[in-house]
Amino acid sequence: MMKRKETCQVKSELVPLSLCGQKMLFLNGDLVMLRLQRQGMAGDLGRASEAHTDLIPDVYEGGMKLWECSRDLVAFLSAGEPLEGRHVLELGCGAALPAVFCLLRGAASVTVQDYNREVIDHLTVPNLRLNVPESRLAGCRALSGDWAALADRLRTEPGRPRAHLVLTSETIYRRASWPRLLDAVDAGLADGGTALVAAKTFYFGVGGGTRAFEQAVLEDGRFSSEVVFSTKQGLVSSARVGRCPFTALAVDEFDDRSGYRRTIGLRANRPRDYPCNKNNRGVGVAHDRRYPTHEESMFWSKDKHRSKDHKSHKSSSKDKDRHSSSSKSDRDKDKDRHRDKDRDKDRHRDKDRDKDRDKHRDKDKHRDKDKHGDGKHRDKHREDKDKPRPVEPKEEPKEEPMDDFKINTDSADDFKIKSEHDEEPMDTAESSPAASADQSAADDSQDFTDGDDEPRPLVIKEDPDSEDDAPLSARVKPKPSKADYESEEDVPLSARIKPKPKAKRKAADTDDEYDAKPTKKVKKESVKRTPAKTETLSPTKKKKKEEEEREVWKWWEEEKVNDGVKWRTLEHKGVLLAPPYEPLPGHVKFYYDGKEMRLSEEAEEIATFYAKMLDHDYTTKEVFNKNFFHDWRKAMTEKEREKITHLKKCDFTKMAAWFKEKTEERKNMSKEEKKALKEKNEEITKEYGFCMLDGHKEKIGNFRAEPPGLFRGRGEHPKQGKVKRRIQPEDIIINIGKEAKVPEPPAGHKWKEVRHDNSVTWLASWTENIQGQIKYVMLNAASRLKGEKDWQKYETARRLNKSVDKIRESYRDDFKSKEMRIRQRAVAMYFIDKLALRAGNEKDEDQADTVGCCSLRVEHITLQEELNGKQYVVVFDFLGKDSIRYYNEVAVEKRVFKNLQLFMENKSPGDDLFDRLNTGILNKHLNEQMEGLTAKVFRTFNASRTLQEQLDLLTEEDMTVNEKILAYNRANRAVAILCNHQRAVPKTFDKSMENLMKKIADKKEALEEAEKAYKAAKRASKNGGSVKERTVAEQKRKAVERTRDQLNKLELSATDKEENKEIALGTSKLNYLDPRISVAWCKKWDVPIEKVYNKTQRDKFRWAIDMAGPDFVF
């Protein structure tokens, strides 16, 4: 036996917890993990910490977090579940909060299981010892490993009573793990016993959740279920994002407005051959749709069960022989398959998992297929107080009680938790030399004895090879299994509705929800799937569809000539100017200082601009009002200027009321009036909205000149409120082919200039009067010129993918340069690369004070040597593009941190951080590194690569279409967060959420009715029921499944709306993500492209849809 000391931690790691009248003391799992990393003892936990994630399949399953649903279990148990004298098994225990509570409330024994040995040793056991008297721990044990091995072990353990109560929380978020979980419950639960499974209603982007789990239990047939507890108390609204290099979104939490947590009871449907107990309840499921927090701690327990004369778990020679013969070959295979895994994990692998292999072959096959199941939930094995049984007179190793766990307060500032105990390894029938060597070499983990002389670790799964230098998604990608936890998650609701054998489809957020069919045919030859249904089109739609197909110009199939010429021939009708101003009717008055005043036509027009915005927030802003009044007075006559001297004395209410009336009139137009207006607009579009480019008809994007009005700008623009003047033909330059007819200007006017420049892509241009910017009439986003530009942009980003390692090595070397300008350039490149920051141009005083990387000032960053457990942290806080706040706390390399300290020396808050750098210098250097490389290309590259990696990580073959769309949404959301694409909460958000919640409540009632009807029909069909009764039962079962699916979709919609109310997904999808990634993903996984791109977007990316195959990789 080994003798070992373990120092657990300082005072700051302890967190008091009061729950259900029980005061407890737990270790903070995050701080424990940090300590273990510093000590080099973290093992697999270190990989998760570096990746800023709570879950890596088959590596780390979140054991160091105190999951919210474990509190639900405690609350439910406290409300009346009898615990005195009961044997308890907790699966996936982590901090072991429910296990601690059970022992404190009189449970006879507790067995706890988790996947990671480090969690058991450094969290679970210390927690149990901190809270439970030593005398109560004598019958308890702790096991590490997966559920497959646990189920085999529990079935073959002689003499151990099964558990009266099986507990588990947050363990059903992946469907692939459910068969193993149910096997473990089936193996460990006594007849009449209860299992309580606490979980969320839905796990976003993964597909698991309580409702789907209920259906799986129903189909499994071993248990029956009922809801025994439901709550949505304690939901916390928060949002937190952790970034890691070159990827985004490690962890996020959100308030779920429909966050019900329910407990569902399951009864065993058939007797089993192990002893019963008297507590006849069912297996329960507690629902919680909210993601858990990082605020609390986790812990582990130790197996101390046997008295000196207790030998009941020692296998007889017959048992050993049987096990050896049935498992030897499989054990050898395991060694070959996992020989590159961490030795520490090898040490704990369960060589006993193949016992009774023949009996459970089919289940084990399923488990092997389900990679996630092994890793996701660390197996916890139960141990009960047992009666001794006669065995051979061989002396057994002793299990000592946990009485050597001491808390020493050596100083006022901190204290250490020490664990000193004689240890025995877990028993195993046969131990490999490698395992024995690892066992003896270990000095940082606690072994829990189980009766035999040789170690029998339960851990069977191994880690995939570590890729510490790769981004998060590249590091944690397992083999195709169920959808991963992340994220999460951002396509319109319509995109989430998985195709079921029902012909109705809804598209909630797409522009052209019922226009999917035309484009579907366009890209038919390149999209090989789909499980979605086809709809019968009307003759009108068919005709329109055929016309669109005939008009498709596959320019990407033509030979590309890089001679700088954008077009050979170009014809168009010019620019559609804004209509002249129509004076207000006589009864619409303007008042100044309470008196009616008639305005000149020019002054009246500008006054109407303000009146139309009277109820808008802009008119409450001092800058807006000041700029408006200044420009308005310029347009007034001399007499008007003398009288109108204060804006506050101006009364625009009558004007505003008249415009509101006109708006209502337009809304209430008859069908005939609307049709006439539509036809008029179509005629205008037909004349001005198309051009002939190289003999092909192309759509023009913006053929209308911007009408006069008040400038708003983006964010807090200093020029907001200024008057945008009317564009006249004399302001406009026309660009057209030499052979084409020049469009006629309005009578009495002429164009500023007519050009024939085929090296540019614009058709007309003019200079606006507010900022002096040139405005262009360009082709539509679906045109050849736009498509070629996008294609070139993404190809440049792909070339960066091949050169990025060399560039990173270069700028890291420049961190140590002797020249300050080179160091500044290197650090700026590091930020642009790691955080996807915009480059940032210098701004004039009359422009919005928004910044990017190169224009950062000292006041925009704060340096922290240590913050929230991270070292060398840079806190960014500034206004980015469109005055969107960028706030991020980023742990950086030490040399970057020291350089920033140097850059900030002797500078005031308003000074430039990179005072020897601008975007021109930076982009020139980037172009030297790779032709065509700019800071924006870096941003495009990181966004597209993040999408590719997240899709590879989150997508699994056995997902439904709906689950695959969720995976895509979460990947897209990760990119949006990386790029800081935020938006204001929509004004209609609360109302739409209220309506959605009502639908969810109605659907829940419908589900309950459907479940009752199914149970009644099922009872009637049993015991020789008629064919008709069996048919009715099957119909009711399908009705339950259909209603449950509908409810899941509604709940998903609520989650989606809540989570994305401040995230703008469209910007990254249209401007930063190579569309071929999405197209290839759709083709590879048989997802209709209409689920990802609406009709307008499909037109824009027609080249990618036709070009990219399922094997395309960015």
C-alpha cells in the first residue's frame, strides 16, 4: 500500500454554501484547476482550461463545475425524498453536492463516480471530507471511469446491494450517451428504486435534453416515466464570453425565459435478479434549459468501505478465471488502441469492463459506436454497506476511514487541506505491466480500494492526441458522434425546423421563405441531398422559376483574364433621381413661439425632415438638434432667419401628425391600390434596375439617388442632424460603354461628366455634401463583378491559411526587436490575428470617435498582472465600428504584456498606444509578407477558419437536420462574437417573446393531453388487444412524438431569440465567411441550402453553390 500526502489548497479556494437549510463548505473548482495547472498535476483538466471550455468529449466532462441542476436534485430530495438508511449512487458527480447532502441527511452509504481521476482526487474527495463526519464516510467509495465499464462492473459485483437512489445531473446533453446511462442506471438501481436525472429541457446546438430523453426512455422500454417535479426558479440572466487564440466563444450563459426544470419519474418495467428494496418510486428527470455558471466549486470522494475482516468483494478463483478468459483479448485491443494516451489515465482504466461481454455484446457495440457516452459522463460506481461472505483465507488489503483528512491553519492568511492516507489501488482481475508501472509512479491521485490485490481502474477511454497549439475546435474534435455542446445556434427559426413527414414548412426570418424552390433547382446538380419535401408550384411560380434558370450566367465557368478590364460592353439607363418636393396642404401649419408662420418652400421641405423624426430618439440629442438648426437657418430667407432664432420655440406637431396620417393611409390602401403601386414600382425597376454587361442582363443594386433628408450616421456621429441636399444631374458622373447610348438627363439639366472607364465597376457616382464621400451606383450583390470580388477576397484568405504560421513566427520574433516601431507593429499584428480586431483608421474631429487596433489610445486598455485567475490580462474597452462597444478581457503572452507596458510609459490617457504605426504602414508590411494581405484579410481568414473548425467540431453524422442547423448556428454565432457584431435589442422583442411563451404553454398542455391519451391506448392494446387497438396506440405514440417535437422547436425558438437579441449574425455570414464552407457543409451533411441562405443570399453566392463540393475545406 502507498502512503501519500496531498495538499489541497489555500483558504481562498473554500466557498461556503447554504442550501435547503444545510450549511456546507466546498472547494472552488476553477481555483483548484488553476492550482493543479501550476503544479503540473492537471492532466486532462489542463487541456480544457487552455481551450477555455467546460467540455471536451472523452477528455474532460465539466467535473470541476458545480452545475445548477445538482441544486435541483438537492431541493427535490430536501422536499421529502426519504434518505435515511438508503444506499445512493451518484453518476457524473463532479463536486458531489447531492452526495454530500444525502450523507448529511442520513444515507447509509454513497458511491460517487466521475470520468476524470483528477476531479475525484482533488475535488470530490476533499468536498466529502470537508462536510461529512469521518464516521459517515466508512461505507463510501469513489470511482472514476466511463458508464460502460461501470455497468459491467455493477452487474458482476457479487454481494453488493443495489442503490435505492441513483442521482445524476447535467449528463443527458448528448443523445449518444443515453444508452450507456440507461445501462448504468439499470445495473445499479434496485427493483423499486428511484433514479433522478436533473437536466435542461434543451441543450442548444447538441440536441439532447429532457424531452427527447423521455422519448428515448419510452422507446428503450426498461422504465416508465412521470413528471414529479417542475420549477423555473433561480434562473440568472448573464452573458459571458471567453476567447482563445484564433477562435471565439468558449463559454456562454443566457437567461432562458421558458427555463422549466422538471423531475420525471421512471419505473422499471420488469423485475431484475438482484435484491429489491421497499422504496417504490420512479426514475426522475429535472429540467433546466439554462446553461450553468462558473461561480461555484466541485469536489471528489474516496472509497473507504471495508473493515478489517471485510472480504466480501474478493473474487473467487473461479470468478477470476472466468473474467480472465472473457476479457483478455479485448484488454489487449484496448492497450493497442489507447497506447498513446496519458499514462495517468491508463493507470485508472478499468480492465474489468469486458466481464460478461457475451451477455452484453450488443449494448457494448452501441457504446463503442457512441464515443461521447464514455467520455461525457464519468462513471461513478456505487458501494453499499455489505455483508461479508466466505472466501478463501487470503488476507485482504484494508480500507481505512477518511479520518486522516486535516485542515491546518498555519497562518492567518491561508491554510491547507491535507490528505494523508494509506492507499490501495482498485481491484482488478488482471493488471498490465504498464498499468502497474503507472500506478507506482503516481503521486498525485487518490486510489480507492475495491477489494482485490491488484489495481482495477475503471477508466477505459483515452484522450485524443493533444494539439495545444491548435484552436479550440481543432483540439477537441472527436470522431463523429453526437452534436457537441457548443455552441451555440443562429439561423432563423425556419432553418431549425427539421423535415418530418409533414408537408408544412415555416421560415420565420428569411427574406423569401417560400421562394426556396427556384434556387433549389438552380443548384440542383451540385446539391446532392435533401430530406426536405418538395412542394407543388403554381403555374406562375413555375414560369418564374424557369425564367430565372434561363437567366443564370455561370460566369465562374468562363476563362478569367487578369488584364484589369472589368467589362467589355456596358449599357444602362442612368440614375433615378428623387422626385421634386410637394408643398404641404394649406391646413398643415407650422408654429413658432405659439404663432402660425408660413415658411418658404425650401425651408418648409427641411422642416418636414425634422417633423418626420419628431418621435425618434435623434430629436432628443443635442448634437442632432444643433446641426439641424444650423443647416436649416442656411436655407431660410432673411426674414425667416430674423424671426426663427430658437429651435425649442418651433412647433412641428401638426406636420408630424399629417405625415402619420399619410402613413396610415398607405397601410390601409385597398388591394387594387397596392397592386397599382406595385406595378408602377416594377416598371421603374424594369427600366432602371437592370443593365447589359458583356451581353448579359445584370441587376443593379442601388439605382436611386439618395433623397434629401437629415444625416443620421452610425453611432454617435458628430455630424448627425445635418441636412443632406438634393442630388442634381449636375452632381452625377455617368460611366458607360463607348458604343452604348448615354442616358438622357432630366429636361433642363446635364450630367456632370460621362466616362467610359472599363477598369472600374461603378455605373454612376457623385459626392455627398456631409462628409465629402463619393457615392456609387453599383451592380447587385448577385452580379458577376461582385461575385468575382468576393471570390478573390476569400481565395486571398485561403492563401493566408497556408502562410499564417510563418507570419506568426515572424511577428513573435519582432516582439524582441530593438526598434520601437517594429515592436508596435508586431503587437498590433498579434491583436489583429488573435482578436480579429479591425485595423482602425485615423479620424478627423468631425467624425465619430470609433477606433480599431492601430488607432487605440492608452485610455482604451488596462493592464492587469492577474485577473480572474488569468495572468497577463489586457482589458479592452473602446467604441468600435458603428459606435459598438468592444469590451474584452484577454490573457496575452508575457512578452506582449511587457511591450504594452513599455508603449504606455510616459503617455497620457489620450495618447496613441501605437504612436509609430498606422494602417498604411501595417498593410504595406502585410503585403510584403504575402501579396494582397491586409488587416481585413486577417479578419476574414480568422472568421472563416473559425466557422470551418466549429462546424467540424459540432456536426455529427447521426444528427437530425434540425440538430445540424443548430450546430451551424452555434458556429456562426461564435464568429459573430469573435468579430464583435452586436446590435441593439429589437423594440418588438418583449412582445414577440410574450407571444412565443404563450404558444409554448399551450403546446405543453397539448403534450400532456397527448401523453395521457397514449398511455390509455397503450393499456388497451396490451394483453391480446385487437389490431385496431394496437393501431390506435401506435397513432397516439406518434402524436406524442410529433407534439413533443413541436414543443422542442418552440422552446428552441425562444432560446434562439433570447440568446441572439444582441448578436448580429448577418454581417459575418455575408461579408466574412467564405460561402463555400457553408455550401460544402450542407452538401456533406445533407442539409438543404435553403436552411442556411435565404433566396437573396443564394443569389449572391450562386457561384459558391455551383462550385463547392462536399469535400471543400477552407
